[in-house]
Amino acid sequence: MRKIERKLLAAVLSSLFAVMQVSAMDTGLGVGNGGAVINNAQGGFAGMTTGDGFADLNFNGNTHVNWDSLNINKGESLNFNAVDGANNLTILNTVNHGMSNIYGQINANSGIGKLIISNPNGVLFDGAKFTTAGDLMLTTKDLTNMRVEDLSNLDLSNSKFSQIYNSEGNIVGITIKDSNFEVGGEYSIVAPAINAIKSTLNAGSLKLVTSNGQDYVSLGTPKDEKQIPGVRMEAVNIDGDVYITAPSGRVTFANGGNINGNLNVDAKGAVALNYNNNGEKLVVTKDVNTNTSGQISFLRNAEVQGNLNMSSSGGFVDIGDVTVGGDAKLTTTGINTSGNKNFNHFVHVIGDTNVGGDLTVESSQNIHIGGYDYDAKQLADGKLTVGGDLYAHATDGHITTTIDTSANKITMKSDNYNILTDGKATLSANEYDFSANGYIGGLKGTENHTVDEVIVSVMENYKHINNSTDPANINIAGGTITNINTPTSAYISSANDVTLTGANAGNIYLTSQGNDVNITGDVHADMITVGKETDRLKVDYPSRDYDLTYTNIRDNAQVVVNGNEEITYDLTNGTNGYNRGQQIKGENTYLVGPEGPINPDPTPNPDDNENVKVLRSYERPAALDAAQPYTPVAYAADLDDDKVDNGVRKNVDGSVTVVRAYPMVN
């Protein structure tokens, strides 16, 4: 027992001697009287070598170095070295007095697995260079009482800051300015405020963690009650993935920058990614994922080469002038309240934005594809281009489009409100799906308010529009409308051919500017009105249950065909004042020929029916595939002495179908 006691006593004396031999040792580095002064070192400290503008600290085991002050001048260097074959060491450096000002260089060799610098008074790196082979952690949490044996289990995620504000009421933080960090492993910064300005940060990954709200409350508030800054990165180049956890404070990227990796933000405050950018673009080579309960979440003037996922449970998600190489998803969830006032939840997609894959927008309230210029107080211009499908779903708000938007398929669903447009924006897609609990269409200005003001008022005040007394159209470029779902009315105008294949609606007003309108498939409505802009209408469904209204362009008379009533058209191709169309109903087929009325052939070919003379063969439409079997049809007329033309269609198989006759042409 005595031998064991003597060994333990020797170990204790050796440890105390190790502490005493470095007590109050001035490295000769630093600014003014602050310098770089070691108070003591606990653990595997193996000595120090100093020279002109440098200090080498050597370690053969985990060590806690306590500095009275730690400052490094420009041109000076502080080097942490593992010696005697030591490997994967953890070296903790705590500072007792004053902010650390690092203008020179800090290095750690490959034997040091993790280097930690802790100063509750803050740290400034200005024009500095920091190189470590392993991990690096910078923090303002007070680790003075951290024991060497506990370093391997160090976890700062739930620990408290001992100081948040300095005597001037400013938040104590870590600032990196015009500096270069080369970190071989993980680079972590834990502080109430983290600022990086025009710096290069290269690491396996960069993890930024700010304080939690309880810390701020318990330690008071700034004298001027200014907004808690959180994390701010300005024109920073980062090589590696970035992880930001901000239980309090704003997360800001400003004036561009480059991230060669993923960007992940989990915050309770606002997230503003390149909102202020001076024209400089923020480039992220992989994915961007942000999640916040703050009131705003911005991404502006950015290029995301991977996927984009932004979610907010507190208010706005706003992207503008953004290019996304993959898919994008924008989400707001829940309703945040302040007193008795609800924050409006918006998803804004503005500016010239391009998404290479699918764009999914899910909002608990409004979705606005288009922006607002707060200075000019009017809607902003822009264009949205989606390489894949656009899916927009508003649970308890409007979907409003005020900029031209293109995608492969556009789906817009408003569970409780409307699908709206300013009447100027155009949607371009191969397929469209519109579903709302009210009016689907455009809004117009009033005597006292512009269109912009009307739209903003409708969205911000959540005005449900059952029907518009002065409607405008949702403009589409053309394509297939697979669904129109509304209990009231929908107004849609197409610049090119349009096909409606599905609907469950009240009234549908569908126009096309001189092109084909085809209505076919599972279409149900009270009434479908086809605008007079079209002279090429085709209705094709065996059990039509809606009233069809269209204009006979020959005499501009409005024609109303009740549900299940047969439809016939004059034989024409839609020119010279004639409509063109087709309806298949049961076994009765009514066809319209590709040409208008013509003079009968003066020498018609004989026919096997003596009461029928063939006037002209039906020509195969150009749209049919020449390689497919096709049965031609001959049009014929029964000519009687009264020259009343009761038309028949004589088929090749010998059957005869009575059709509507065209007027006799002499």
C-alpha cells in the first residue's frame, strides 16, 4: 500500500509542477499589454519554445491551457505541436481577460485532433491565417473549469454562455474578417454572434451554433434593444458543408459568396440568404436546406446547383432571381400569432427564377408567384421557369400569379380560397390542373385602385371571391387542361390550341384566340361557354351533362345546346364564317368536313343509290397518320324538285347517316 501511495503522491506532485512551471509565462506575442500570457497548463504540456515573432507549444497528451490574455500581432505565429508520437490530442485554450485579437497566424500539426479556443469576451480574427490538420472549435462559452479528463466528452450544444453583452450593450461574439482558415476536420463556432466577412473557410464541414433564447432572457437585453445578430456571413468562400443551428438570432448571408458543399440552416429567427447582395451572387454547389420558425426566410440572387428546400412555420418564404439545378420545395406551416394579430403566411416566387427539376410550393396560407416592389408600391416583374412540374397548394389562402410562368405541368390547388391572376401573366405548360373553393380567374383594377392594389388587398386581407362581377382570364399558352374544379366560375383564355379533359365546376368560360378548342373526357359543369375567338370547336363525349354555349361566327348568334342535346354543325372547316366541330354521342356520329360549301360537281359520278348523288369525297385530315387504316366517307345530298337539300352522309360500307344539310349553292 505504501508503494501505491507514494506513486499517487508523485503523480500529483508532477501534475502540480507541470502547472507551476508555465505559470504566468509570456510568449511575447500579442497586442499592447494584452500579449499572449499563459497562466497555467494542465495535462500533457511538454514545454514551449519562443523566438522572434513565434511561439511553439508542445504537447504529449490532452491539455487545458489557461491564458491570462491571448493576442497575436500581424507577422506573428502561434504553433500547437503534438510531440513524442502523441496523436489525436485535444488542446483546450481558455482566456481570462479581454477580447482576443488575432492578426497573425495559428497552426496545429497532424497529431492534434481537436484545437479549442474559448474566450467569453469575444474573439476577432482580422487578416489572420489559421491552419489545423484536425478539428477546430471557437467559442465564447466559458470553459475555464473544464477538466482535462472531460475534454473527450465535450458537448457545447446545451451549455450556457456566461456573458452575452459587454459593458457597451453589444453582443459578444466571434468575428472573422479578411482571414483564411484551412481546417482539416470539422470547424465549429459556438457563440451568440458569429460574423465572417470576406474570408475563406475551408473545412471538412463548418458548424455554426448560436445561443438559445433562455440565455438571452437570463442575461438581459442590449441597451439599444437592437435585433440579435445571430450568424452573418458576408462574401465568404467556404469549401465544405455548412451547418447552422441558431436557436436565437438572425441567420444572414450577404453580398454573395461561394459554398462548395451543402448549406443547412435550422433556426428560430429569420433566415435571409443573400437578401442584401450588391449584385453579387451566392453560389452553393450542392443542396440548400433551411428550416425556421422565424417570420421571414429569404433567398435572393443565388445559384443552387443541387436541390433547394426552404421551410418556415413563422411567416414568409421568399425566393427571387434564383437558379436551382435540381428540385425545389418551399413550405410554410402553421400560423404564428403576435397578440391578437395573425402574421400573414406567404410564399413568394419572384424575379427571374429557374428550377431545373420540379417546384413544389406548400403554404398554410397564401402563395404568390410574383413579387412586390416595396419602394414603388407595386407588383414586381419577373419570370418563373420550371423544367419539371410546378405544384402549388395553399391550404388556407389564395394562389396568385402575376409573372409569366412555365413548366411541364402546372397544378394549382387552393383548399379554401381562390386561384387568381392579374390578367396579364401567362402560364405555359403541357398540362394544367386548377382547383379552388371559389373563383378561378383574373382580377381588374377599380376606379380608385390599380390591379396591383386590388391583388395585394385581396391576398393580405384574405378576401374570398365567390364570383367576379368584372372577370378577367387566367391566360395560358395552350395545352391540355386535365382538371377545373370550382363550385363557382373559371375564366381561362388560351393563346393556342386547348383541350379540356376533366372538370367538376359551375360555369367554365373557355376561349382560344383563333385556334382549336376540344372538350372531351370526364367533364362535368353547369355550363361551358366557348368564347367567339375560336372558330374551331370540338365537343366529344357520349354523355355530356353541361349546357354548351358558343357563338356561330357566321351570324354572331349565340347558340345554347342543353345538356344531352345533340349537336350538329354546318359542314365547314371553320373558315368564312362557319364553326367546325365534332360530337360523339352514343352511336350517332356527327362529322364536319374540312372544307366549306362548294359548287356541286357538274358531272357527278353515278351512285348505287339512285336517290343520292355524290357531291364531293371527304378528304383525309392531315392530322391523321397515313400509315393507319382509314375509311373515307362521301358526303351526299338528296336533290328534289324543290331544291331543298336534306343532307345525308353516305358511308363506304353502304350505310347512310342523315346529317345537317348546308345551303344549296348555285
